[in-house]
Amino acid sequence: MTSTIYALATSALPAAVAIIRLSGPGVRQVLERLTQKPVPPPRSAALRGLLHPDTGEELDKALVLFFAAPASYTGEDVAELHLHGGRAVVAGVTAALSALGLSVADPGAFTRRAFENNKMDLTEAEAVADLVAAETALQRRQSLRQMDGALSKLYESWRDRLVRALANLEAAIDFSDEEIPPDLAAGQHRTLTDLQNEITAHLADSRRGERLRDGFSIAILGAPNAGKSSLLNVLAGREAAIVSARAGTTRDIVEAHLDINGYPVILADTAGLRETTDDIEEEGIRRARARAGTADLKLLLLAPDAAPDATVLSVQDAETICILTKADLGPPAFPPPPGCLILSTQTGAGIDALIQAITARLDASIGTSAAPALTRARHREALTTCRDSLTRALSAPLPELQAEDTRLAARALGRITGRVDVEDLLDIIFRDFCIGK
Ligand SMILES: Nc1nc2c(ncn2[C@@H]2O[C@H](COP(=O)(O)OP(=O)(O)O)[C@@H](O)[C@H]2O)c(=O)[nH]1
Ligand SMILES: [Mg+2]
């Protein structure tokens, strides 16, 4: 039988209000025991004294909300106790709930129950976790959209078409060769080809949704003393990296998480690029190069006192914004490369223009579009499997083999929304949740 669970759904105590959530078949009885009154009508808040079931001692005066199954978050009977957010209040009420036989919810348990009771599919459940973790406006928008079923609708419609094609394929296997209507076979072929094309287009999104979910990686690169750490500090608005006139001060990568016009950005300050014999500095430079290789965008900083050498220029490519630093020191000693931005972290000149240039890159690479974007590597893997199965199905020499590959393609799509083969995925997905969600 399903247990009745509870968890503190709000964070750090003390707080103005603390909310304990309950879900499961025992909720009504627990509310009656705790309040010594009838359960309030569903969805209307009632002020109730909460009493310890053994001693009768009043533990708090709380707002009690009841949601009757199935019209609740989990699909079960659910209650919320809005307590005064004191440590002793919460400790007293949780002790009372344990005394009444309730168990503490595991992380993600409420959303897992919602999934198990068909209140949402896996992409929607993942979106709940993403929404709670969202740090910028665009992350919030993407999560809300996915929570509303934008991805599940797309994947379910594809799965629907596949399952229909599969049914026709299997029916055709039962006909003898002469009896197969040729336009039916052609129709299946077209459905599979169309789906293959649509999935390929959906996958070729330059990881838009995943980048928005995980953050866009920007690396600050350049020679020692170019002003890299100073730029990180100005953009981050705090002293995250050590700034020093001594060359080679920054040796490890220092990261700052920024919100640039709604885009989540992980900005990394790196060790200055130069030839060196110092082991530790060399390791720092190795890390800087590695980060340059994986960054979505590079800011290549050039100080005005000397022309950049080959070591510095070697990291430059199409995903690089070139920046001339220390503009306050006067014109550079060399002709700056075309398209170079000019700024000074001392006066702040050019910083806004840099933020605009970064935003333009972000708009181009992860800007919101009409089509929903896949947000996790898990989705990408399943879609790739689906597409590969379709490719095999389309070139299968026998109808039986074509049907089998089509079945595999449908199953791969089903894994994304949780319509098949989900048990092993559940733990991974719900592990990321916080307790009380
Ligand atoms: N005049 C001037 N000096 C700067 C500017 N930005 C950084 N510096 C100085 O240049 C030196 C090196 O800066 P730092 O940020 O540590 O460079 P990094 O080695 O590239 O990280 C420090 O003495 C900074 O104060 C600037 O915009 N104008
Ligand atoms: Mg530095």
C-alpha cells in the first residue's frame, strides 16, 4: 500500500512561514487527529490549532490547506500546513507527524508520485526541477514552457505517428505480397522519412536548450597582465579573481556565474598565455587552453603596450571576441585587429558595448525560438537512437525487420516521456530534486 509522506517544503529556518506538505491515503485522518476538527473543505485555507496527538499540547496555529485526490499535485490526498517558521514549531509538528506514523519524503518524492499517478510525464517532471533551479528569466521561461508540456506534446505526437505506422506495417506483414496495397506501403515510407527529417532538424539546434539550462560558457583569455582578472571582476561585480600587476598571478580557473540579459553565463578567468618554464604556471596555461577548447565563446584580451604574440593569437577563432584593454592608457602600440572592441576596467568605458556584443552572440546561439528545445543529454540520446532506428527501418530488406526497427524507434521516444521502460530512469531523474518537491 502507498505510504503517507511528509516533508518541509520551504528552506532555511527560522523564516516567516514554513510549509510542510503531506501526501498519501492517510492525509485526512492525520489532519483530523492533528487539529481535532473536521478536514477543511478542499482548496480553502482554514486556521487551525495543531495539537500533539499524544499530549494534546498545542504546537502552532497554522493555515491548513487540503487538496482531495485526484485534483492535487501528486494525484493523492495532499495537505499543506503553513506554520510559523520557527525551528521549535517545525520540530514539534514534524515529531507529531512521525508519531502519527508518517514517513519523511525522499527528494523528489512528491513529483515522482505525480508522475506515477499520470499528473505529468517525465519531461514535465524534469521541468519542475529546472524551474526550481532556474536562475535567469530565460531559464524560467524555458522550464515553464516544458512544464506546460511543450516537449511532451511534440514527442508524443511523433510517437503517435510511429505507432500508427507500426500498426500498418504489422498489418501489411499479414498480407501476402500481391495483397499489399502499394500506396499503403508508400505511405508508411513517407511517414518514416518525414519523422526522420523532423527529428534530425530538432537535434540540429546547436544545443540551444541544453545551453540555456546548463549555462553558456565564456572564457577570458590573453597574455599575462592583459587585464583578464580585472574584467571578470567588473562583469561579476565582485572581487572573484585576484588582480595584480605581477604577471602570472591567476593560475587556476576562476568562475563567476552571471545573468546577462536573462541568459545564464559561466564566465571563466584563466591563466595568461605565454611560454613558461614554471610547472605550476604551465599547468594553469594547459587548463586555460582546455577551457578555451570547450567554451561557447572566448574573449581574447590584448593589452595596448605590446602586439600580441603567436601564443596568444593561436586561440582565436570564429567564436572569439577580440578586446583591446586599458583604453585609459591611450592608443595601442600596434594596429588593433579589425572588429576589436576597446574597453577600460578602470573607467568602465566600453563595458556596456561588450555586454551588448555578448548578448548578440547569445541571441544568435541560444535565443528563444518558436519551436521547443530539448534540454537534457538524456533527450538527445533517446532522439538519436530513435533517428538511427528510423534510418535502419527505411533501408530494411524485410517488412519484419522494418517493423522491428520502427518499434525500437517508438520505444526510444517513449523513454523520453516515460511511456515505456522507465523504471531504471526514475532514480536518476528524481535524484536531482530537493526534498519537499
Ligand atoms: N590603466 C589600467 N590598468 C588596468 C586595467 N585593467 C587592469 N589593469 C591593471 O593591469 C594589471 C593586470 O591586471 P589583471 O586583471 O591582474 O590582469 P591579468 O593578468 O590578465 O588577469 C593590474 O595592475 C591592473 O590593475 C585598465 O583598464 N586600465
Ligand atoms: Mg589574472
